[in-house]
Amino acid sequence: MKMGNSILFFLIMIGLILFSTCKTTNVFTIVISVVYNVEENLLLFVSLILFVVLCSLCRLTAVKKSCDVPGPFAWPLVGHYWQLQRQPFEMARQLAQNYGPVLRLQFGSEAVVVLNDRDIIRRAFASRTFADRPNWISMKLQNETDGRFAFRPYGCHWRYLRKSTVDALTMLRNRSADRLQAYCQQALRQLFSNLDQLNGRPVDPAELLSTFFLHAVGKIAFGEKGVDVQDPDVQRIFFQSPPQIQQLSRIGNFVDCFPRLSWLYRNTIKLTKQMNRQFDQFVSTKVDQNEKNAHRLSSGSISSLADALLLLTEQQQQQHPAKYAIVDALGAGLATSTSTALWAVLMLAQLPDVQQKLKHELDSLNLTTDHDDDNEPLLTMEHRPRLVYAEAFLNEVFRFGSVLPFAIPHATASNATLDCHNIAQGVPVLGNLWAVHHDQALFPDPMTFNPDRFIRPTDGTLNRQLLANVIPFSTGTRRCPGEFLARQNLFLLIINLTNRFQIQQSHHYDVTKFQFNFTRKPMPFQVRFTPWK
């Protein structure tokens, strides 16, 4: 009976997957017929299996024609889907040792190229030919709003949106550098107040850190008023995302691998669209509030990214769909920064020697502190040149955590050749940043967390050449334009948090275990924050 159920399940899966990859709906009808008449239709069953194999071989031939990149055996119809559910970035890194740094995997029946070498990634991503985005459902869901650009296909509109965002960020950085730092400091004081109220009790820092970044980035995006974290709408949008939506953003998810079966996830897709619309409406309302006070922009007073985008819009006399670029800053930016901060806190708790070394460097600044004073001076970016170990620590967190192990997927905008391999237009291309960050040739003993690897033993200075191999914000045409803000906020968080609190783990946690949806982050953990004595 169990064998019969297994065969029945197998046949149903073959039918569903075949329906997803073949446009002939008669095939699906045949499969269902066979399921209910196995004993009477043995010959038809064998014929169907042969037909499936033939279709798979034809599909495999088509895949190889579109992409002559070497890769491992792929199962008919499903490709490497099952392997992708574990650690796809580590799997690709290991396969590259046998098949070369330019590797082909199959997401369902679609060929995907994975680049596992630093120089190849830089060379490819510097080219416009590799600047497109895959035609995946998960990508399309992020592009329903005209002004979003992070997931948008390459083209004139994308270039306009990106240029507007880069120009606005540059304007904000040049005119309001002190204000940007002040926003982060305000968020830090709120975080410290929340931690003080715990009185050293164990806590999962995830929500505290998410709230910190929402405070800081919210002010950067919209100005002094920022985002009201207690607002029910804000809570729902930023902190109550259902797990199924998070899984839909994972590389190699079911819907992207088998798009013809997306109807199985229609409720999740509908919910994702609904939440995206709420997010867009929230941002649009906040930007419109800034626009009401646009008269102050003529004096050159720029207090937020929204201000900068509005001023550029006036100067260029254009509509401002680029205001929705703030959605990318708040969405992807918050997720990646929070995940990175979680790795930082976990490693400080796991490695007391590293924490003590960082604290010793901070103490060497001789900054007077009073932990009972809410207005105590905070460490600033002016201290950064003297904080060599802190800089090394942050970059080791970037390397070790690799929160976007595949970056955001690229695709070929036209037929391309890379390292003598022909790749057709529209083929998805993944830059395996995890493989770069765990390359034994670049980083000896890569699975060990060691900030000292970035410090020259001869003179104690930073090894800038080695630091250049850490590329958490990707590289090339699609590199994250908000990198400097993310680095600044993370640096200020780490040095001030370590300077004020001793971070201790309540239990030992296995750092090799993690969650992987949109970002790679640690499994939930608890630590204690107690003021240094």
C-alpha cells in the first residue's frame, strides 16, 4: 500500500511539473488519467515515462544551447531544486572546484550561471551586458511600483532612477554629513535606553536591532520626524511579515523554479502584492508630507533623502517616481543591516577575547563616559581613523556573515561571452559572494572568525588590499548606492554598543547554523547586555 502511495505521489508530481514546463495541457490530462488507471494502463505508463525522459532530454539540449557553461548532472524537470534548499552558495562553491569558477546550475528547468571567483564577478558585473535582472516572479513582485529600481530590469528607466538616487545620496552626504551622524546617535540613545531597562536579562536582540535601524534609516529617509515605530501600520509593515512571504524572497524558491505552478502559491503572491502596496503607500504619504514643506529647500536645507530627491525633481523639472527609491532603502537596507548587526553581536558574545580587544581599543581613546547619563558623549566617525581593530572587526563580520551570499541576482541583457563560455540573453547570473569571502587563497582558514587577518603584523595598519576583497554590497553597475550609509550606521552601532555594554551569551550557539531567506542571518539567540564595570 505504501509503495502504491509513493508511486501515486510520484506520478502526481511528474504531472504537475510537466504541466509547469510544457505548454501542451493534453500532457497534464494524460498524467491524471494514468494516475487513476495504473494497472489498466501499464503500457501507457511506460510510454509516459519515456515521453517525460524525451522531453527532459530536449529541454536539457535547449538549456545547453542557451548556456554552454559546465555543471553537474541535473534531474529531469526539477534540476537542482532539492539541493538549493540547503546551502546553495556553499554547494556552488564546492562544485566550482570540479567544474570551474563559472558554473551552471538548473533552477527547475532553467539554466542559471553562478560565478564563484572574485575577478570574474568584478569583470562581469562591471559590464552592462550582465546588468539585467532575471525574469522571475519574485523579481516582478518588487517592480509593480514605477519608482523602485533595485530589482528593476536594466534599461533607460532604471538608469534614470539609479542616477537620481545616487545624485540625491551624494547631495545628502555632502550637505548634511553631521545631520546623518546625529540621526544615528539619536537612534543609539533610544537603543541604549531600551537595553538599560532589561537590567541584564537575556534577550533576543533581533527586534531591538531592527528598531534601531528603522529609527536611524527612517530619519535619514524622511527627516527629523522619521518613522513612528509604535504606529500599528509601521509594526505591520516592518515587523510582521509572514514567513511565507520571506521564503518567497529566497534564492531558488519554488515559484521561481516552477513558474507554471505559481498558482499553488497564489495566496502568498496575493499577500505579497498587498504588503508591497501598503509599503509603497506608506512611503508615498511620508514623501508627500515632506513636499508640503518644500519651500525650505530653496535655501539649501537638505535634511533627508526625500528632501534631496524633491530638490532634484524641481531642478530637473520632472516627475519624481524616484521617491520610491526610499522603499529599497527601507526594505532591503533594513534587512541587510539588521542581519549584519546580528552576526556582529553574536560573534562579540561568542568570542570574549575579540570583544575585550575591541573594548581595549575604544578605551584607548580616553573618552569620558557616564553610563547613568543619557546625554553622555558618543563615539563618532571622527574617531574612525584611530579605530583600526574596529574597522577590521566590521569587515570580518561582512566576510564571515555574508548576509547576501548571492547578492541580488543579475541576468544577461544580451548574448554574452565570459571566460570562453557563451551565455544567451536573459540567463540569470549569480555572483557567489560567499565563495569569494570563503576563498582559502584570499582568506586562510575562512571558517574562523578572525579580525586580525585584516591588520598587518608589521606596523598594525589595515591591509587595504585584502579589505578590497570583501564585497558585501556587490560590485559594478548594480553595486548598492547606499553603501556608505550602511557602513556608517553599522560602524557607529558596533563601537558605541561595545563601548557601553559587555555582551555575554546566555547559551552556546552553533554559528554554522543560520536562517536563509532574503538574507543569511543567525538562528535566533539570546544574549545579556550589561554596562561595563
